[in-house]
Amino acid sequence: MKNKLYFNANNTKEEQRAFEAIVKEQETVGYYALPNQDVSPILEYCNTISQDVTTIAVIGIGGSSLGAKAVYEFMKPVKELSRKLYFFESTDPINITDLLSKFDVKTTHFLVISKSGSTVETFSIYKYIYSLQSDPSAYTFITDPGSPLEKYAQSIKASVLHLPDNVGGRFSVLSSVGLVPLALCGIDIISLLAGAKKIKSSFFDNGYTQDMLLNKAVYYAKNHAQYNINCIFAYSETLKYFCQWYVQLWGESLGKHQRHSAFHVGLTPIGLIGPKDQHSFLQLIMEGTRDKSVTFIKIEDFHEDIVIPDITLPHLEMLDTLNNLPFSKLINMQCDSVVEALLDQESIPLDTITLQSVTEDNIGSLIFYYELLTSLVGELIDVNTYDQPGVEAGKIILKKKLG
Amino acid sequence: MKNKLYFNANNTKEEQRAFEAIVKEQETVGYYALPNQDVSPILEYCNTISQDVTTIAVIGIGGSSLGAKAVYEFMKPVKELSRKLYFFESTDPINITDLLSKFDVKTTHFLVISKSGSTVETFSIYKYIYSLQSDPSAYTFITDPGSPLEKYAQSIKASVLHLPDNVGGRFSVLSSVGLVPLALCGIDIISLLAGAKKIKSSFFDNGYTQDMLLNKAVYYAKNHAQYNINCIFAYSETLKYFCQWYVQLWGESLGKHQRHSAFHVGLTPIGLIGPKDQHSFLQLIMEGTRDKSVTFIKIEDFHEDIVIPDITLPHLEMLDTLNNLPFSKLINMQCDSVVEALLDQESIPLDTITLQSVTEDNIGSLIFYYELLTSLVGELIDVNTYDQPGVEAGKIILKKKLG
């Protein structure tokens, strides 16, 4: 993974302060340790699931689904996977019925994932699916130790796995929450963690990533009143769900009251996919209000490349310049052209990230890069990156309505 | 369709000015007339496509695909459709290969849609697919009259349909661009237009929609420096692609240099899906910077409803309040709870839109409502709503790179 910034925060003091805070945070925040974990218990557990199981279905929402979905959808088009993976993330009845029509409940293993063990969406859906499949061996529950959900699971003699300590939902993709569904589908979780570990080392051990991340975080924090919108513009459809994961990570971590003031702060995340969104959002970046920073993500090697055939279409000869061009080259030329066009404009902070290929290792790196960036920006704009008190009010009102 | 605003612009003079401008715009801007068009030529054309064709594939990008996709994905889970519909919208080689693996090229009819007739993405993909299927009768081309693409289509004796005059891509869903693929799949395009016509009448003939739209447009325009982000929060997975259509419509229409100044302006669109994004973006709305307005969209009647079973889970008895609740009721209670929680906050402008059910008529209304809102806001913030000059620079650079 490469990263090139076209801006410079020029503030080594703030960089130093942020770095020290993150080094210290490792003592209390759990996600930093995940790349170094021993995954053999997870792999052993996965081996106990019968080979007759052809489908894995995650019942979980937000942090319990977005991470695994990002990695699965990134790898699915390029890798022969051993099982299909579905996600029940909505109480929309049309969506539940539609999903259930796509696979056979009898050959499916369900992963019920809820940190607190009382998420309304997850348990509404679980109750419904339980009415269709009441065999406890068809379920694994992933939750915090001692939660009511763990007690329930034990009472029906179903399997329970734990979340590691102090790992919040949106930082949990590299824990059991993400690794179990992914490993069950044949994703190489050892490579995934190896990719994350590379970024971790490069950040903490004074490597290349440290410069990039500190500079970028300080720039975003320092200018957050002007640039209140941060876009990822990823040039591959495989990164669509990564963008959704990023939106949760960024938005829920950084949209807060400041710790030492009464101010509302927050940077708004937007996920875009190129070249499609050149025909949608690009106009707004190019000519709209100067309130956006943009990170372009490119993939160097697309594995399954195809080539534009050497065909001349009468009256459309001007398109012959496309002939014999591999699509992978075209899509990256499109990205480069948009970057160049934006660099000609004033006041649009840009950077580019290049992934070498569509592998577990690369997506693991990208995930950990964004987790570190989020922690750094949260520290710099003075918020608690790891809580989400703003979602409680709606839950309390719903509870009252339910009576 | 119902719409309730929790804010008030209180500016009848600006409302009047915007209304008059839009009434006048009907003389030159084509989309306003689309709800009143005679669709019999489109339906007749669709009847000429063989019953052996089981799949329709659109080769088009941006305005050539997003509208049809929004309507198709809205209706697909609730309606028995006659054919499947796929969209080739990316030059990502993994995506092209993946899509082609999902259907049989031999029983597919391809709709090649390009207004200008020279879109790089569309023709790269077309050339590739043409190398797999060279029978001209497998293609219909939709383009502007007299374009090089029309001449090409005529030279190979393939069918050509035209876009109506003065209808830009992002306003074209109710023209041949959207109606042909939708009708070919069994979507009731007459109802779709009837829904649009209801909103049109209600707006231009002094109805209920006029008050709502004018008030809302003036509020958004007047406060656009503070509220530079406009969110749709739709409580149904069926509206996912509607949100993408809205993002293009809003972003590309409103992100501009002002007509009478050198200022960059623009309102940033964001599409959210509930309840999923309660576990992602809601925290940022609730506690983050006060830079967002939010429109909640609810569906009253979900057709295929299912009920949470009357099951008590040991240790999870607190969840028994969910028992016997239809999911449709739960999802709407979730929406109402979040709206109430946000109304308790200061400085978050909210409104709610309620669709009665998942029908062509309802999505037609919603589409036309948003088109009118976009035109009104564009007029009020002093931009040319219908051009997109900012996307040209990247195209010119790409052309140079291609040599």
C-alpha cells in the first residue's frame, strides 16, 4: 500500500502530541492489539462447523456486520470461496423475506453478533429465524463475556464466542466479529491480519506510514471547520462496502461533543466509487463549495483483467484510441485524469492511496490505516473516539413506544 | 405521498420568485413535460423484443443507469418481474467479468444508452460485449437524434430510440432512458408516470406539494452556508438505489459556480438507510457539527409483512415487548423514535416524507418531487441546474493520455 499526499500540515508539534497520545491509548483501547493476536482458536472453532453447511448468515447490525461485509465483498469476485455469506442487518420485512429466499435455512449456520446482547434489530430478526430453525447447533453467538445473550446461549446449549476486551463494534472487524464469518467462508484471515500488522509496525516503529498518517490527521483536524466533508473516491466496485465500513468508522467516531467544550464537531464521511461517480458527485467536488477533502484509492493489479477489443465502429472512429487497452489500465487512467484535473483547482486537499492487488493482505492494511487515522483525528479534534452516546436517545424513545 | 416539515422558511417573496422562475423554465427545460407523455410508442417497441429474451442489460453510466436502477430495485422485491435487469456502469474489469457470469449473453437484449454518443465507459464496455455478441438485433441504442452513435446504429441496422429534447441525463428517468428498460422488465410505466403527474399537478396547480416544496427549497437555499449537507434517511432497503439517484441529481445539479458571481456553491447529498444507519451515521447527525438537514422517508404499507414470533428467550425476557409486532410496524417505530430524538435537539432541520406503499405510482411521485426540489434550489442559489462543466477537464486529460 502506497500513500501520496498533495498537502502538508506543517505542524510537527501537533503531530508529536497526537503520536504520543496514540502510543498511550494502546494501554486502554483494544483494537491496536488485534493484528498480533493468535487466530488458532478461531480457526479451530471454524473447523468444527460441518462441511454440509454451505451458507453463513450473520445476524448483526452496524459494527457487527459492516467490517466482515467489506472484506467479503472485496474478495468475493476474485476468490473461489468455500461458502456464501449473507447479512441480516435490517428490520425491513421485504429485505428479510428477500434474503431468506436466497438460501436454504437447513444448510446454513447463523452467527448472531451483538456486543451488548440486546440489540433490537438483531433479536427481532433472530426470533423470526429461530421460528424457522430451532436447532441450537445451527447458531453461534458472539457477544461480551457475561452478557444476557451469553447466558441465553448457554441455556440452549449453543456455542458462544467472546469479543476481546475494549474493542468497540466499529473497530471490531479484526476480532472474532469479523474473523469468524470470514474464515468460515474461506477468506485467509492470517493474511488479513498480516496486512494490518504491516501498517501497525510502519506507524509505531517510525516507518513511512507514520509520516503520512500524522501529516494527514493534523491537516484534517486543523482545517476541519472549512473541510467538514471527507470523501473516499475508490476506483473499483470491490471497494463499495469498504466505503460503507469507513462511513460508520469515521462518522460515529468523530461526530461528537468535544471533551473540553460544549461544541458540536465532526467530519462527514462520504464513499464514492469511480468511474461511476465521475458521472455523479465529481461535478460537486470540482465546482462546488470548497468543503471537501478527497482520498483517491486505486488498485494496481486487478488479477482478472480483460482487454478492449481492436474493433472500429463506423462513425465512432474517435473511440479507436481505446482499442487494445486493458480495462485495468483504463480505470486507472480515469482515476489519474480526475486527480490531475482536481490538482489544477485551488483549495481541494487531495491524497492518493494505491493498493497493489485485490488480496486479504491489502484490505487488512487499508482497514488498519483508516482505524489509525480515525483515532488520530479523534484525539486532535478533542472527542472521545470510542463512544456513541448520541444513539441512546432514540433507543429510549423506542423502548417507551414498545411499552 | 405525504410531506411534513419541522421548519419554516417564512419568505413568501422568495417562494413566489422561485415559483415563477420554474413556471417559466417549463418552456425550455424538457423534463417537466415527461409525466404527460404518450408512452404507447415505447410499449409498442418493447413488444417487438422476443419473448426468448430473459435478461435486459443496460450499458450506460450516471444519468443513463441510475434512474432505471432506482425504480427496478425498489419494485424487484415485491413484484413478479418478467425479465432480469443488469447494469454495466463501470470499467472495473472484475465487475464486468462478474456481471457477465450472472446471465446468458445469448438470451439477453442490450440497451446501449449514451446521450452524447461518445461516453468512454459505455463504449469500452460495448466493444467488449460486442466481441461476445455481434448480432445487431441483440442491441437497442438510445441517444440524441443525429449523434454519431445513431449513425453507427443505422450502419449496422440496429434499432435506435431517441431521448426527448432538452432532457439532461440526471433528469431522464421518466424518458425512454428509464422507461424502456423498466417496461421491458414488466414495471408498470403508466403508473410510474401517473405518480409523477400527481406531484406535478399538485405543484403547478396550487396544491399541497407547492407549499411544501417552495418552503423547503427557500429554507435550504437561504441556509445553505450553514447547512451544506442534505441527508435522506430512508427506512427501507428498497430505497437504497433511489438514494444513489438522488445523490447524482442533487450533487451534479447544485455543485457549481454561481451564475452571477465567482463563488463556488453546492449542497452535498447523502443517502442513508434505516435502521442500519442508526448504527453508523446517526451519531454524527445527533452530536456532530450542525451542518446537516435530514429528510426521513417512511413506507406505510410493506405488502409482504412478517411478524416477530411470540417467543420468550431465557435471560432475554426484556425483549418480549417485541413479540407479535409486525416488522413493518417496528421499522416505522424506529424511524419515529429517531425523528423524536432529533426534534429534541437544536438546529437540525428535519422533514418527513411518507410513501403509502411500494408501488410504481409512489416511486414516480418521489422522483418528480425531488426533481422539482432540485430545480427550485438551483434557481434560488443562482446556478445553472442543468449543465455539468466541471466534469470536462478530466475527460480532456484522459483523451490526451489515450493519445
